[in-house]
Amino acid sequence: MLQQMLDLYEIQKIDLGIRDVQKRLDEIPKDLRRLESQTGDLKNEVDKTRLERDALLREVKTLEENVTLENQKLKKWEARLAEIRNQREYLALSREIEGGKRQNRESEEKVQELKKRLAELEKKLGDMQTQVSTREGEATSERTKVDTDVNAVKEKLASETQRRDELLPKIPRPLLAKYDSIRAKRLGIGIVPVVGGLCQGCNMRIPPQLFNILQRGQTVEQCPSCQRIIFWDKLLANGGTAAAPAS
Ligand SMILES: [Zn+2]
């Protein structure tokens, strides 16, 4: 019975190790996922800024075309002005020409403004694209690191699972079933040593009579308080998993 308890305790240690390893497996890619999502956000921002820039470019182009057309028209009008003899007609056309020139000046100012904004957008785009490249570089090296770490952890998981599989046949089925059902209810811990008379699962003192039975190491006992399977820690120290004779 003692050896079975010690083997079961070894399985308990493996199970806790496996639980930690699986938690690590979930956590390893977290930095990578964050990096990837940041890069995605940044790329969206780049796309939005590009659209804004393209709209501005179209606006500038339209304004410049209008100014050109308007200038051609004004030149024709000025030529006609030279031929007009009627005072009233002359004044009317002069006013039209003045108005046209004023509007052109305003359009040209607007174009200058838009070009300033365009330059700002181009700079912002350039900066963001540099950032995207940096992030992508970081993501690539992080991906390599994640692969290496995940592989190492998976190897550990495989070897621990194998060690567990080798120990399993040594434990009687009812004891294993009891261990599994307690473990499911008690934070993954189904078997604990009793150290200095205290259950290491719940820290309650084991009644003296039960403690006497425990010290014989011949029966499967449970903590009256937390129900976990218990064994006397000195048996572990005396026997050890490998050296203890089967009993
Ligand atoms: Zn207990």
C-alpha cells in the first residue's frame, strides 16, 4: 500500500506540473497576439490616412484645374475689354474680371493650405509605415521565440505524460478513481502528505487515532476535514518512490 501511495503522490506532482505547463502554453503566445493586434490597428490607421490623403489630392487637382480654366476665360475677357467702346459695358466686364481674379486668388490660397495639410499627411503616413515595419519585425522574431518555447513546453508535456502513463498501472483503479474525483473538487489536489500532524491540503490537525493508523502506512486514509487522501510524510522520507519496497 505504501508504494502505491507514493506512486500516487508522484502522479499528483506530475499532474500539477502538467497543469502549469498547459497554463504556460496558453500564455506563451500572449505577447505575440498583442503585437499582431497592435500592428493590425496601425495598418487600419494607415489605410484611413491614405484615403484622407487621396481625397485631398483630388480636391487639389480639381481646384487647380478650375483655376487654369478660369485664367483662360479671364484672358479672353481681357482681350475683349480692349475692344469695348461702350463705357457701361466696359465697367461691367471689368468688374467681372476683377471678381474672377479674386476668386482665383482665393482658390490658390486654398490650394496652398491643402498642400500644407497634404505634406503633414504624407509625413504621418511615412512615420506610421516605419512603425508598421518595426512592429512586423518584432512580431516575426516573437513568432520564432513562441515556436521555440511552445515546442520545448510540448516536449516537457509529452515526457511528463509518458511518466504518468508508466505510473498509472501501478495504482489500483478504485484508488485512482478516488484520487481523480477528489482532485476535481479540490483545486486539482487529491493526495497530500501529513507533516507534523497537519494535513498539507487544508492545514487541519489530524486526530491522534487516525495519525497512528497513518504511520503504519497500510491503508488508504482521507483527511476528515478536506477529504483528500493523506499519507505520513515520514514514510515518503524513509522510502522514497524508487527505494520503498512494494507493500
Ligand atoms: Zn485536509
